[in-house]
Amino acid sequence: MCVKSHQSQKAYLLIQQLPLREMANLNFIEMLEKELGRDRVYEGVKYTKPYSFDASIFTGSPEAIVFPESTDEVVRIIKFARNRKIPVTPRGAGTSVTGAVIPVAGGIIMDLSRMDKIISVDPTSLVAVVEPGVVLEDLNSLLKDYNLLFPPDPGSSSVCTIGGMISTNASGMRGVRYGTTRNYILGLEVVTGKGEIIQTGSMALKNSEGLDLTHLFVGTEGVFGVITKAYLRLLPREMDIVTATSYFNSYEEIADFITALYGEGVLPHIIEVMDPGFLKAVRDIFNLQIEEGILVLLELSDGDFEKIKDHLDGFIVAKNERERDELWKIRRFGYPAVSNIARGYRAVPVVEDVAVPISKIPQLMDKVKELSDKYGIFNASFGHFGDGNVHVTTSIDIHNSDMKNNMKKFYEEFHEFVRAIGGTVSAEHGMGLIRARYFKKEQIETIKALKKVFDPDGILNPGKMDIPDEVETILDSPPDFPDGLGELIKCTFCGFCRKCPIYVVTKNEAYTPRAKVIASGYGGSRDIFHYCSTCKLCEKVCLTGIDIGNMVHYWRKNIMFPEKFTRFGENILVKNNPFGEEKRLDDAFEVIKNRKNTLLYFAGCMATLREKEIAKATISLLKKLGIDFTMLENEPCCASILLRVGMDDVAEKNARKLVEAFENINPPLIVTSCAGCYKTLSQDLPALTGREFNIKHIVQFLASEIPEMESDDNIRITYHDPCHLGRHAEIYEEPREILKKIQNIDFVEMERNREYSFCCGAGGGVRAYDPKVSTAIARERIKQAREVGAEKIITPCPFCVNNLNTGEEGVAEDFVVFLDRLLK
């Protein structure tokens, strides 16, 4: 595909030769720190290795990462780099599948993620002004309040940034109706390679002021300048959308169907098509009920649906949101299926973004099958057929030399064919490092001339929009994952795991799950494995279904334990709690201890040592409800913290103490008020000892026991789903059912709730390892509560309560404490 050795002199070429720097004599990183501050400049393998990859097959290492937070800082960085002939590669979310943000010439990665302000929204003028680091999903979430929409809709919308979308002219599934990002850019603020600020376009919806400089920067991947502000055109959001699916026998039938729609004057929002290879992968791996044929998924307005009902014989039409989600399920599962097609295989994005005239789609799909059969390459094709955009997604064993060579032949022959039938090799993913060879000679010469105007020293994103001869790829140097982590080969570095709470508060790629996969197979810092709250949010958004928790646990068991964690283990074995304190409840509570054959209340360390009112309230509430219960005289710690940080051997010793304590009193049911204790006792204890007990969290138990109540509180509350109760155990509805029993309650859900709830930041040892990061996550969750007007956060987890109140004193209250106050 490409030849190894990205550090050769040829890799420094773009428009002119960039002089090689004497690395040993440079201290530019130290100077850059003085220019911007230490919190804006990062070096060392812990930080540079994760930025050496995006969602493509390419790799190349920077020497430093910088995080500007204003246009002025971008200017200072560019001038600094220009004076020293240091390459600068602008980067957004790193979701590019073409290598558009790979620093093939080393130098500086300029991560624009911290420039993430939505500066203004003018609903009358249909204009928003944003910085480049704004995430598309966040923008459209805000625009819902105005019934407005920024129409482009790439598959990475949950994490991709506006700056990245502009730089690659992204579009997505709504492209058939709304076009590409280019159609919605009214103006830009750009810092050129000379460090000069250019303002293009305006906030007006129409502009005919001569040369269109705005769209000169769209789709050029930062080789002319760094986008620091964008003026976006918005559209009213269409509310009534009809979703329908049907199977077709041939692509000719689909082309005729699309022609019929257009002939009726109907332009659908979405026409997605999934080929038999795609459907087979989904059927085999996810065990979904899928018929034979080619699947078409259609979305259009309610009015257009009425117009063309006669053309929709055989279509299944969704009647509600649940049915709509079911129809979308196959399309959403497709990409992970391609990476899961066989052991050791990985999706390889090299021919994934062609577009041809719609009438040529049948011809294109015939060619795909011909080449797949000829070279033995598995592919699953899908895409936005309404505008001729087809994603031919291939999957190979990247350790197999013959397969890699055949992949190269497939790639070259297929792209030549696409050009020959009047198509393009890039419809919405950009050119990056893989497709520039298909530029015409006159295109290259024009780009070179423009490059000299905007970036005369050639420092901006070298290697893009040209043909770098020698760039390293993961096909040249496949990963070496340790035994037990082989499934990580499936990771395509798509970046969807940037939803990780630790990434959200640090805005540093080094802390993403993607970075942890890279560290596992390609080298890097093991320190990053301590930065995981084990909240499992990454596994909810992971496209390939990787067990990220298993990866983190593997490394935590196999790297040096911080001294604090070792002390936790010693304290748990000796003192029955990680804090090394005497565990006791207030003497005012008279609870019969160690009574046999009775419901056992297992309080846990936090509820008896740090958040004592939780244990007190639970005891009080059980007594008010007339529940007969007992407690352990010397309650062992559940040792959740030890399992989360990888100290399994100590946890196993403690597990035997737990089993002995439970067997001595033989409780028919064990109830705990701690989410971490619940997860450990119900899931980890059986795995460690083979012994199972009947375990319930207090909210499960109370769901059928609590009567209707009335609240006198004149405040708005929200509910926080603890990770160990929610994603780990899927207990979402019981606490909400209890809240429904409370009269006069002003309850509102946060936008991120249930399986997509944001973590509080306390779990997985993060609170102990890096309290600043843990507290920052808590404050982010509090901010999300404030956004829906909540004054108080109710949650059934002592750790969540404690950490949220560390973020803001008094903001959180335990669920049982809340109920005990209300139950008279």
C-alpha cells in the first residue's frame, strides 16, 4: 500500500522542500512552553503516540502537541513554527479515514478541541458562529431549542468537530437532500501559514463579492490555513419524518426506484443501501433477523410520504420511535460487523468513499463483486445511494502479506475504474494521504501556486493534497497485542470513544480508550491505564464491540501498583476497609447483628465511614417499612476498589472472608445501598469464588416496598445513574419508578441518562490516582444537571454522592437519604 519510513526526507515535501532540522540541537518545545504555558504544550510518548494515529491505516509521530484556546494563540503558534521551519498539523477529533491529520513530517500537532465555544446563534438570520472544536452533536443539540439544524450528518457526528468537517467537506446520510458542509459555510476566520488572520465571507445568507475565498479553504485539510472561526448557515428542523425499509433484488431496481422518487418531485432526507455482504456480516455476528437481498432504508418528510405511497409497496414503515430504532439497527451495526468478520481481521479504509453518477451504481457494484472475487478480499458495501456515494468497506488479516498485496491491487484497480466512469474517489472523507495520487497534474500545480500564497514556507500539514512517496502504515508494521488482548485488532481508531468522561474534561487524546488500544499494541505509556473510571461508557459507543474494560484490567494487573493502592489492599485485609479505620455505626442505632436466616443489610465502607448518613437513613427506612433485617458485626469490605485497580490476588483473599461471613448467617437476601458493593457482590464474587448469593441493590428492593409519598421540597431534582448500577447491571427503571410515587416532585432528566449517563468520576481508582481529574468529571456532571435546571442531584451510590459534593458542596443527596426524609 505504502512504504515504511515516514522520517525520510521525502516525507517533508509538500509544495517545496522543507529543510530537515537538527533535532538534537533544538529545544523548541521548551521555548514553546514559555510562549504558551506548560498546560498547553505536551511532549513524550504518553502524549505523542496517541496523536500518531487517526481512523486511517497511516501513522506518523509528532514531537509535541499544543492546545490553543484562542485565535491569538493560533497566530503565535504559527509564527513560532514558521520562524523555525517546524511543521504544524491541525487536528480536530482524529476521525479521518484518509490520514488527513497524520503528521508525516513530525513537528507539532495543533489540537483545536479546546476551541469549542458556540459563540452565537441568530435564529432570525439562520446563522451560528462557532469555533472549530465544537462537536457537531453538541451544536445540533443546542439548535433543537430553536427548531433549527446544521444539516451535514457524518457517521461520526457524536464526536466530529466543525473544523474537521469543513476541512474535509464532510456530508453524511442527509447529503442527498441537503448536500455537503460546503453548502452551509457562509464565512471563515483563518490563520494562514504566514501567521496572518484572514476573514472571508460574511454572516449574510447571500454574498457575491467577487472571488469566493471562503470555499477555497473548505475541503483543503488545513494546508492553506487553520480555521479558527466559522459562520454557519442553519435550516429549520423538519419535525415529521417517516422511516421505512424494504429489500430489493438488484441495483437496477434501486436505481429505477430512485428515479421514480425524483420523477414525483420528492427528494428524500436519506436513501441508505446495504449490500448482501454487509447484511451477511450483520446477520452472522449480531444474530439479527435479516432477509436475503439488498436492503434500502428510506427517510422522507410526512408530506412527501403521502405523495409516493404508491411506490412503497413492500416497505415496512415505522409507526413510532421504537420501531424506527429497530429499522435503523441493521445500518448502525454494519461497520463493527466488518471488523468482526473473522478472527484477526480488521476493517481497512482504503476504497471506502467513492461516488459515481446514480445511473452508474449498478455498474459500480458489479465491479466491486468482480474485484472481491478476483483478489479474495471481503467487502461490505453500503452508503448514501441517493447521491451516488458508496462506502466499499474492506476487511483483511493485516498480518497476511498476500492479502495485503491483493488489497493494494484491489485499491488501485477499483479507483481507476471509478474515475473511468465519471466518478470521484472521495465523496465526503477528503483526500488525506491515500487519494492525492488521483489529482490531475493541473490540480497539483494550482494547489502548489496557492500554497505559496498562503503558506510560503510549507509548514502547514505537509504531505496532504500531494503525493508523499514514503509514509508508514499499520499494514507495514502490524500491532503486537499480548495474549488475551487479541480482539483489540478489531479497533479501527474511529474515535467514537472520545465520549469518555476523562477525555471530555482533559480534551487530550492521550486519555481516550483509543489511546489505550494504541498503547497495548503499538507502544506507548502504561500510565494511561490508571486513567479509567471503569464506567463502561466507551463500550456503549464502541463500533466494534471491544471489551475495553478487559483491556484496562489486563494492564492494571500487569503494571506497577501505585503505593496508595497497595495500602488500600493491606488495610482491607487487616481493617476490613480501604481507609484503615475502625468501621462502626453510630451507637444510637440499635441493630441486631449476625442474626441468621434474615435479610442482611450490607452497608459498605463509604456508607459507614465517609457518608454515614446513608447507612443511618437505610436503617431508618427499613425500620419505618417494618422490614426485618440484620447486619454483620464485623462487615468485610467488598473490595471493589481492588478489583477495579487490578489487585485481583488481594481481592480473592478478601472474597473468601465475604463468603465465610455470608455463609455463617445464611441470609435469604442481601441488600446493599452502595452501587459498587452491588456490582462486586452480584457479579465479581461469583466469578472469584464460584459462590452466588441473592443480592439486590436497595432501589431494587424498595421499588415494590415504598409507598406513595409527598414532597415538600420546592426544588427541581434530577437523577444520576451510577455506572456500577446502570451500565454494569442495567438497573435503570426501578429508581425512576420510585420517584413516580412521590407527589409534588419536580423531577427532570439530564440529557445524558440511563445507558449513556455521564460518569461522576469517582470510580476505577481515578479519585485516588488523580483527584483533580476526578473532581473535574464531577463538575462536568453537575454542569449537565444545571443545564436542565436541576438544583439537586439524587443518586443511589455513596461514591457518586461523595464525589459530586466534592465538585460542589451540597449538590448531591443519596437516594435513600432523600426517601427517608420524605417517608413520615
